[in-house]
Amino acid sequence: MRAVPLHLEVRRPSYAARAKPFIEGAMALVAIVILAPVLLAVAVAIKLHDGGPVLFVQWRTGYLGRRFRLYKFRTMVVDAEALKESLRAQSVHGSASPDFKVIDDPRVTRLGRFLRKTSLDELPNLWNVVKGDMALVGPRPTSFCASTYGMAHLPRLAARPGLTGLWQVSGRANIGFDERTEMDIRYIRELRPTLDALLVLRTVRAVRRGEGAA
């Protein structure tokens, strides 16, 4: 799918365009090497739990609306996507919203609940950072296409999507897409190395306490 043409009044400092992808890609690669034993242990645990696939691969919307394959450790039952529509009425964002989140989602496995609480399920995102699809810090990529976005949402596509971001560490997991977009745009406008470093530190603290967005 071709990128969405955006005419945005969002500042793109040279840090975001040049240094940030290189620095974060290198950091993600180092993290994968250091965390290799953890990645292997989680993969084995998932396989032993129900015999299903280790990874959950889903198309997500990234920079300028480009679609890419996002990698996560699987935390749901094997046929979770087929069961999604039957649960849409229970979404905290409303059945008409493209955003989808169910409290105590019955599709999540017992092991999956642990992986989500500890954010271990997100570790394969590091490979997306190495590939350049994602950043360590940025707006979280949506599963729905950019064609679903309203005009007010499009500016959030002016930065590569992140493994973590401002709304993830805000402790407000159930906020709607409109409010998330406002936070994402504020992040993009204020983008600087010190802000990224602060959000990474806040993410580590939130993960350790089991807080933040799920």
C-alpha cells in the first residue's frame, strides 16, 4: 500500500529524520543480543503452553500510512482474530470505533496475561525497530489502515511508530483514539533526545510496577 500524502504542520527536526533511526536501531539490535536468553525462554514457554505459534504477526499502520508486519509474542488463543467480531460490542471504545480493547479479554491465555503484565510480549517489536519500521519511542501503530483516520488523526503519521510512547506511560490504558492522537501529536511537536530518554526511563519504571497502557 502506498503512503498517505500528508501536508502537516508538524515540525520534523533533523534528530527525528537522521540521528534517531540510526541510534534506536543500534540500541534495539544490542537489546536483542542481550535479551536473547529471555526471548528464547518466552518462545519455549508459549510453545509448551498450547503448542500454537510463538509469534503473533499483524499488519500495522506506520510512518506516512505505510503498512508493515508487526511482531509480538502470541498472548491469545490461536483463533483469536476469528473471535474478535463476536466481542466488538464489549470494546471499551465502543462498537463503532476502529480501536478495539476488551477488559479481561477471554481470548488472552493464562501465560499471555503474564506476558502482557510484564510487557514481555512486546520484545519482538525490537526487530521492527532494527528493520526501520518502528522507533523505540513514538506513536503506537494502529491495526487499522490510515484510510480509517479522520483529518485530525493524520498528523500522528508524521513520525515512525514506537515500541513505547507518551500515552503508554500515562497510566491511562483505556483512553480513546482522539485523545491518544492529541498526545502523539504533542510528542511529535516536542520531539527531542531528552524527551525520548525520559519516556524510555518512565517506560522501564511503569513495566517494573506493572502500570501504564496494556
